[in-house]
Amino acid sequence: MAEPLSPADFQLAVEHLQKFPHSAPCPICQTALWNVVGLQASSSYDGAGIRLGGMITPTLLVVCATCGYVREFAWLKIKPPSESPAPLTGGGTGG
Ligand SMILES: [Zn+2]
């Protein structure tokens, strides 16, 4: 189930999608009316099952308003994390 977006994040999503207004018709029904549904997170899959504690990939779900076809966009491309990544520490030279 997708999580609904905050109003600010919804605006970010709409602005991102509007960068490509005519280049993205639905591949199924060829219309270009899309609804932003919300965020979903995909978990890592290791070939045998979902790996708990693995990488999580948040994606924005966008659904064709005509036929229901679902598209996913990498959310971190639309809204990069606000905190910079932890700096790399150590050089492995001690000890
Ligand atoms: Zn469609």
C-alpha cells in the first residue's frame, strides 16, 4: 500500500512529472492523464526471499487515470535526502 504524500512532497512530485508532459503517454492506453498515488518502498530480494534489513528503495507510484497502469519513479531522484551522507571514517590503517 502506498503512503500518501505530504502537500509539499506532492508538489515536488507534480513538478517533476510536469518536466515531461508530452513524452510520457501511457504505454497501454496511450493517454497522458496520470494520478500521483504516493510512496512505496521496495525491499531487497536475494533470490530466495525478501531480505530483512536490506536496501530499501522508495518509489513514487503514478497511476494512469484511464486504464490503471502503474509507473514508478525513484523518489530519491525527485527529493534527494536532506541530510548529507555520513562521512567515510577511518582508513583501515590502525591496529
Ligand atoms: Zn493507461
